[in-house]
Amino acid sequence: MNTEKINQPLYAISGIYTAAKGNQFAGSVTEEYEKELQLLSEKLGIGTESAFIFSLIFTQNMENDSVGYSSIGKYLKINVVEVMARSGNFRELKETGLIEEKRRRGRFNRGNVEFIVPDPVQEAILNNRLPFVKEEPEIKSSLDILERISDLIDECGDEEISPVELFIQTNAWLDEFEHFPLLGNVKKLRLSDFEKAIFFDVLWNSITGSESTSMSRTVEAFIRSISARVKFCQRLVSGDTKLLKLNLIELEKANFFNDSGLKLGESGFKMLEEEGVKLAEVDQKDVLDHKAIKDKTLFYNEQELSSIEMLTKTFEAQRFKEVQQILEAKSLPIGVNCIFYGPPGTGKTEGVLQLARETGRDIVRVDISETKSKWFGDSEKLIKKVFTRYQKLYDIKEVAPILLFNEADAILSKRTGNSEQGVDQTRNAIQNILLEELENFKGIFIATTNLIDNLDAAFERRFLFKIEIKRPGIAARQKIWQNKIDFLSPEHCLELAQQFDFSGGEIENITRKILMHEIINAEKIDFKAILDLCRQEKFETSSGTNVEEKKTTILGFQNYKNEDPYLA
């Protein structure tokens, strides 16, 4: 036989395995294959007895058999405890990377394990590329450790290792690699072992693309006792844990707490950012660029003009930062919450848009209808998400944007006391969240509403600026007509202002119809036709009389005491 072409390590393994069958740990096998064992020991860098056990595991692996203490004992015809007594040999094989241990579910977990020869080791032996050196992956950042912890968490969930083994190894890595920002910050928080495991699990799921993690499944991986598991879940739901108190994670509540989810909180995101990990770009949907806002002329009376001018000056980029610094130094809230209220069509929303355009601030628009949901609990999540998203934009933008809740009547309305209706309970829950968010708000919040009388009293203190936008009086209406229809004489503008109590929105409607008339008929419209358009703007009564005409007939001219502003 040409021994030069024989794979000596593989040949040695085969001989050892064949001779070992039914011979227990007999010395005769060791003596007969002393040279083979010595060769294998040198090639693998392990002791001869460990080389003997490795030969059994390797061959049974190649035969596609499940290898454990029991299968080895049966092959040698000894009891399983005698095999387990060689724990030092199994430990040596694991530490050198020649085998991996997988624990299987079972009543007696300690003995119910499976041994696997990793693919790189199999390749090295089959291709006679020995000695084999276990390659340790280079640890370059916290992410490398997080991935290893995640693997251990999976093994713990599959009961391949115990929670204690997971905690010991996790803490060892925290001690060794605390120079990485994320791991160092986690260590400083002094979380419990369970809290660390949950946080690392949520962290890794967020990094790998899962926004939410099942609370029950996560906790089940670390806590074997059902009663202890329920108690810990109750602590999470009630917020009685550092994870939620420090905003490391957030809880997505469900009707049954087993269905609740866990996701990364704002503090968790910041930890990742300090490590240089940015999970995703902030959603820019519904963010209106201030440069895209068209310039419009606005009309105010003296009182509103004073408030708007103060807001404009306050919202100038550099001055706003100075204001916030001074407020913070005085331990006062640094957010500026405003409400624009008044009848429909008076230009409340346009006022916010022009304020944003003049101060160079983008607008985060919130459609209140989108915060309503037929599923109980979803609306609360959506409101919370609005503020979380705004905070991210606030952090990354050089100039803080304006968060606009337009037509927020429903969400600001009076809360219902002791109502058992699901809709009322949901609305109350939404308002409680909104009140809490406004209390701690750091940016610029503006709400518009038509129904100020229905405003819940708890919101009044939250709004620093309360600006009423009334229907325009005669003088204001005359200016609006002059601004919108430049070919009208001052006398005609005054006549329109006196005869029709229009809001700015209604005057704009008529202006559009005038332009359409001129385009379609290719001629300038006369004043009589403009009067006809004005009369058609209001809904008619059952008698066919225009509501505005009836009012004019009775009152004559508009009362001058309501000389009010208009926002175009």
C-alpha cells in the first residue's frame, strides 16, 4: 500500500473508531493505536484521550448520526455517566473549536446534549490540512459582541444553554469590551441580568430590521418558571423596570399582555448612534419644506399683529436657540406650544404656513384623521409615534421644524368622565398622551381649531401663545378685496366689504371664479357680475333668500365693533 497517498489523520480516526466498538475505554485500544492517537493528538493539538473521544464524535457525525453522551456510551458499552465523567476531555474539544455542543429540549437537560464537528474542522481533516487552528473572528465594535450575544440568546431559547450560562458569558464580554461606547454605557446602567438580555435582544432585532419583538417570546427565552415569567411581564407592562424608565425600550401594549411588543426606545437609538450605527433615515413624509410655501399677504388687526410679530421674532433661528438656552437655565420648559383658533375660513392654517416660510422652518403636518383607528390602542400608538418622529427630525435638523396639528378639534375636545364607551376611553387615552407629550415638548407645536369653546381645560396651560383669528371686519375686508382684485376701485371694494360679511376663504373663492370667468369669456368681468357671484357664495334659505342678503336687509350695514383681522 502506498502510504504517501493515504490521509493519515483520517485513517487514524477510522482505525480508532473501529477498534473502540464495545471495548469501553479499554487500554488495549489505546496501546494498539498508540501511534495513530499520537499523530491525531499532535495534528489537532489535544491530549490522546481527547483525540480518542474526538474520533468517535467525528465518525458518528460523518454517518449522520446524532452524537451525545448516550450514543458514545452505547458504542463503547458503558453507562452514560461514565462518559460524562470525561468532562475535561469534552471541555478541551470545545475550547479548541473541534466540537460544538448543542443542548436539546428534554427533561434531563444536562445529559441531553448533541456534539457537532463544525464544517471548517471537517474540511480540514477531510482535506488533510492540519494542524487545525481555531480562527477567532476579530472584534471590531459592539456589533460583533451583540451578534454573539444574539446567538447565545437563540441557544438559550432552544434550551441548548441555561440562562445562567448566557448571563455569565454576557457579563464577561461586557467586562472585556467595555471600551466600546455601547457596551460601556450598558455596563454603567447596572441593569439586572434579565434586563440586559432583553435589551440586547431588542437591540439586535432592531439592527437586523425588526421594529418590534414579542415580549412573551423574549421573556420565555430567559425565564423558565411560568410564574416568574408572568411577574416579570407584569413589571414590563406597568413600567416597573429600568428598561422603560430610562426609555431604552418601549412597550407596545395589546389587549392581552402576552401579545405586547417590545421595541427600541429613544435612549436605545442614541446608544447605537454613539456607536456609529444609524438604523434608518428619518421618515420625511408629510414634511413641508419652507421653501415650497408660496408667499401670501396677510392682514391682521393690532392685537393679532403684535402676537404674530412676537412669534416671528421668537422663531428666528438664532434667537430661538437663545430663548431656549435662557429658559433651560431658569429650569423652565423650552418648548413653544401655540394654538390658533377662530371660525372656519379665517386663514389659521395659512398663518402658520407664512410664519414657517418667514422663519425658515419646515412643517411636520399631522392629519388628525390618520390618528383615528377602529382598533383599540392603535390611536394611542400613532400619537406617540408622531412625537417620536418629530423628536428625531428636531435632533437632525439645523433649524427645528414646526409640528402642526391642523383642525385639531376632535383631539383637543373635552374629555369624557367615567365613560364605558370604547370610543370615549380611546379619546381620553389619546388626550392623556398628548398632554404628557406637550408637557415635555422641546420644539415648536402649533394647533389650529374652529371650536375653542369645546377645548379641554387641561390643554389651556399647555399653550404658551393663544391667538384668536376672528372673521375680518369691514376695513380688513376692503383691504382683502383690493389685494385680490386689483382692478376694482376703492369705492367698489368698500361696497363689497360693507354688503358681504365674507371670510378670507370666501373672498378667495370669489376671486377664483372671477378669474375663471375672464378666461372662459375672454373679457373683463363687470361689477354687477361680481355682485352676482358674491350673492351665490352663501347657501340660500328655504325661501330662496340669500343668508347674507337677509342679514343685510335686517341690519343694514355690518357692525363696526368687530373690526377684526384676516389671514389670507
